[in-house]
Amino acid sequence: MLPIKDANLVATIVKLTANSDTVTLPRMSSTANKVAQLRRIGDPAVTVTQSSITAVTLAGVEGDEILLVSLHKTPIPAPTGDGA
């Protein structure tokens, strides 16, 4: 986690367990456009779609390992239900 003014950036490494996978992140600062793949040298390109304040859908190849960077409020609110 990297604190920035009034927000936090969270880096998460994910390994896809299927060609289409969903991960749950801590509550992001909004329900859309708050997560992206940060591609390192040799990383595969994966389609990243934020479907709610905590859910992210990934489309790639099973076994792909990727780095996600997401934007969260500060402090990150406790998870009390999707969209709460």
C-alpha cells in the first residue's frame, strides 16, 4: 500500500486460475475505473474490468500472473458489503 494525499494505492499480484477469473479487492474509492494492470517486462496483457466497488474481472490465460494497481480512499474502509 502506498499512501498518497487523501487516498491509497494498493498493488496486488494475481495468478489467474481460469481464462476468466474474478478477484475481490479492498473497497476502492469508486465503483468504476479505479483498477488497472501494471505491465512489467514479460507480463501478458489481461483485460481488467471493475464490476463493483470490490470486484474485478480478469480475462486472460489460466496461469497468467499479473500486477494490479488500485485506488482506495484513506483509510481503506472496512468491507461491510459490496457497494456499502
